[in-house]
Amino acid sequence: MLLRVGGFLALVALVAVVSVVVPNDPWHDFFDLRVYRGAVASWLEGQPLYDYTYGRSPYGFTYPTFAALLVLPMALLPYPVVAAGHVLLNAAALVGLTWWLVTPLARRHGWPLPWAWLFALPLVFVVEPVRETIGFGQVNLLLMALVLADVAALRRGSRWAGVGIGLAAAVKLTPALFVVWLLLARRWRAAGVAVATAAGATLLALAVAPATSWRFWTHTLWQTERVGALDKTSNQSLLGALARLADPAEPPRPVWAVLAAVALAVVLTRAVRATRAGDDLAGVALTGLAACLVSPVSWSHHLVWLVPALVVLVDLAAGRPPAPGTPRWWRERSRLLAGALAAVTTLVLASSAIWFASATSGHHHDRGVVGIVVEDLYLLVTLAVVALLPARVTAARGAARTTAPSRPAGSSPR
């Protein structure tokens, strides 16, 4: 008991230390939340939603109009209430997601609950995508909760599976890739439900605010510069890495298009194979990371999909065998490789390593190869995870592999 309490206190101390020593502000004063609130408040006053910019910054509302309808109550509430509500909602999502992800592992490997969950919760919180989602006032945890709710619904065979993905895609465009995942995995009903849900939400926004919705889909959607500079350190997509290499010139778009197409094809293929092998969590994690890789802009807080990938790796490191079809070299060293990849990924994300090489002046490549590598570390660990993450053997297949067939009647035990 003392050892468990000591380990938990050590993790709390780690959270406190990381919050102080990381080389960038881990909290950001809910900047994005202020943008959302300011934009919808301006909209209610009769100003165009997509003309708004926050303060002296160039940042404004970039999501579909349906998302603006969802956050409209923010304009009617005092800012402290909005901020507190955001923290509580994301804290609830974080606690619930961690419990849902960790509980099956704890039961499978004989780890005591709730200690396993209490041990995991600070680790999940301390990685940059999670704490920056909360610190910026972002929606990534809530969108991941919607998608994973569909994973749970698929496991139950619920006819409502797909609603979460559809809502997530209506709020933000990148989760639409999960519809492609459902189609490729031949989850036809869930894919149809997701498309119908997204279409219904979008049509609702069009009915409520036709001019604003029309402007988003025909004009604002294509203005990628509204989101921010492509070469910013926090943009850990493939295009972001190319932009930093090309700085101060423009990144070569044809090269990016080829890289993005290859990455999408390879990672989605792996995601579908994992899903058909019975590992929905690996499949959905790979799909989420594929969206981060190929999107023109993927801020570091978008990489929350590394969290379920880390859970898969920890499960493998604890002894769950990889699914059939996994390369032999991985099967023979699965515990060591999975544990090492999980540890490196967690350390890189918790330390906010990319910010040690962030270019405050000059060009991104002025610090040489080491600087380039450090500034792209989140992208590099994401590429490692999508290349190496295997599916896990399902419970049914595991039972088949560990249960010997019964002997024919009358056979000798020898």
C-alpha cells in the first residue's frame, strides 16, 4: 500500500514539475476559448461570424457553423463561468476516458483498481496534447470521447453506433476520416449513421444561419492561412515539417501531396487490418493519427490520438500478444519494443521537447540537423507509432491459442 501511495505521489510531483519547467506556457490562458466566445458574441451582435478576430491577433472562428451554434451559450454567460465549465467538462472527459481505457488492462493483467486508474490519470494529463487541450480551451478530448463512444457502441452492436463520429465531423472536419475508416472496415450501418448525423447537423446549421453556413463551405473553409502560419513549431503535420525545412520559402505542395497520399494509404490500411483483427482501439487510434499527419495544420494538442495508441502499447508491454500477421521480429520482442516505444513517446510528449528547438528568430533550420529533429519530435514519434503499432490478439483468439482441444474419447493421456 505504501508503495502504491508513494508511486501516486511521485506522479503528482511529476505533473507539478512538468507544469513548471516545460519550455512553453502549458496553460495559455484559455486563448482558443476566448476566441470562440468572442466570435459568437460578435455574431449575436450582428457581425459576420468569420470576420471576427480576437484582440490584435489574426485568429478567428475556423470551425463549421454547427460548431458555432453549439458554443453560442458562451456569449450569454460571464467569462469565469465559461472557463470553469470548460475545465469541468474536459476534466470529466479526461477522467472518463482514462477509466474506460485503463479498466480493461487492469482486469486483464491483474492490476488493482482504482490504483491503476489513479496511476494512469496523471500520466495521461501530463502529456502535452492533453494539458494543452485544456489550457487552450480546445475541444480535442470531447471529440475523442465522441469517437470512442462509437467504438464502445460498435462492440455492443448498438444501432446508434456512428452518431458520435457524425457529430464530431460536424463540429470539426478532420474526424470525417473516421467515416472512411468505418467504410473500409465494412461497418456499413455505422458509416451510414455517421454520414446521416453529420449531414443532419450541417443542414440544421444551414437552416438556422444560411448565409454564414454558405460562406464557410464556399469561402472560409479554403482559407488555411486563417488557422496560423504553417511553419509554426506547434504544427506537427507533414506539411508543417516541410514548411520549416523550406523556411523562408513556401513548402513544396506537390511533395506534400505525395507524402500525404502515401501516409494516408499506408496508415489507413494498417488501421483497417487492426480493426478486422478485432482491435478496434488500435484501428481508431491509427485513423486519428492519420488525420493529424495529412491535415495541413495539426497543432500539438491535436495529437490526443497518441493516448489510445499508448494504451495499446502498454497492453502489449504487459504481456498481451500481438495479433496473427504481426511481423515475426515484433512478435519475438513485443514486450520490449512496445514498452520502449510507449516510454519514449510519453517522455517526449510530457517534456514538451519540441519547444527546446523552437525558432524565436532567424529560420527554423538555423540550428542544424539536431534542431530540425528536436523541433519535429512529435511528428517523428507519431510516424514511429503509426508504422509500428500492431493489433492485439482478441479475447476469442487468445482463448483459442491457450486452450488445448479436448482429446477424443478413449484416448490415452500419454
